[in-house]
Amino acid sequence: MERQALSGTFLQGHTASPVTARMSNHGGAMCRVAVTGGQDVLAKPGAMVAYDGFLQYEAVSQSLRRSLGEWASGERSPLLRWFGDGTLYLADFGADVLNLQLDDESLSVNGSHLLALDASLGCAVEKVKGPALMAGTGLYNVTVSGSGWVSVTSRGVPVVLDCAEAETFVDPDALVAWTTGMEIKVRRTLKVGSLIGRGSGEAVQLGFKGSGFVVVQPSEDTSDRLKIRG
């Protein structure tokens, strides 16, 4: 009895809490997905850290691999399809996790930050165009569209900013994802003072305006950007 009491004390705050949503957080660095029959989830390979119930996984279909283009050209599938009935726990090297529920929306996200998404959502690799490309966010992003849940990672606790209230300016090196369809423009800082110190992302900002949001991480490390051969 004494051992059970001690175990209960030590485990307090670490045991799994009741599932209340399709995707939710367990702590800041783990995504918990409620998987049921007919509601499969696509997840980053290697992201599974645990699961309970009866779950299985397989590589994504050839049609989805084609839509993912060059991202799927390697030997390993860029996503795995999990199905069955149980609870799936996902993580990515201790990165912070943010779960978003899309409502007939489209989200452009850097592929290295995409952790999981509902299999019912559309998913394709698309070339970044316009001002976003000029600002150096990378040549390609993954576009997730429809209604459902998507989980993204961040180097540190991210902030989600609503761009409908006011035009929002972001350091492109800290940008994780954004709602497509918004007006995007580039603002360049030409003051000599902007070159003092770090003098990098602060010289160029991306401005977002319209019905949507941006996800920004507290890091400007671009070493893990999605890179496409060709």
C-alpha cells in the first residue's frame, strides 16, 4: 500500500489525461491523437513515441506520394498513415507542438514543421510564390487544406497572430505557417542601424493582412527548411 501511494505521488501530472479532442497536447512537446475507425491520421515518420489500443501504420498511397511531388522522391515515405482504434502519441525531438483545427481553410506550412494531420485533409507540396519567395522562406511548402486537425512543431513556444485585426509583420526566418489567401507584402528596412548586431531577419519582414493567421516560433534557425532536389 505504501508503494502504491508513493507511485501515485510520483506519477501525478505525468499520467495520460482524458481525451477531449481529436488532437491535443500532453505537455508542450507531445501531440495526442484520438484515432478511431474511419478517421485515419497522417504523421511524420519516426514521430510515434507511444500508443495504446489497436493501431497500425502503413506508407501513404501512391496517389498521395505523387501529390507530394519531390518531397516523396526519397526511399522513405514523407508521411505514414495510422489507422485503427486507440490513442497515438507523437513528438519530434522535444520541439514544442501546436495543434490547429482548420475550418474549410488552407494552411501553408514548412515541411520540417509538419507533425501530423487528419487523413481527410488535402495535402500537397507547392512552390512558394510572390513576396513569400522573395523574402527567402524557401522554394516549397506543404499546403494542407479542408476541415480538420493539423499538428505543427516549433523551436520554442510559438505564437499565433490573427491578421484580420491588423497587418502583421514577421521575420521570415521565424515563420512556421500561415493561412493562404491573405495579402502578403515585403517590407525592407534600409536603415544602417538594422545592420548592427545580428543584422539578419530584421532587415526584411513579411507583412500579412486579411482573414487568417500566422504561426511564429521564437527562433530564426533555418537549417531545417524543407529542401527539394531539382
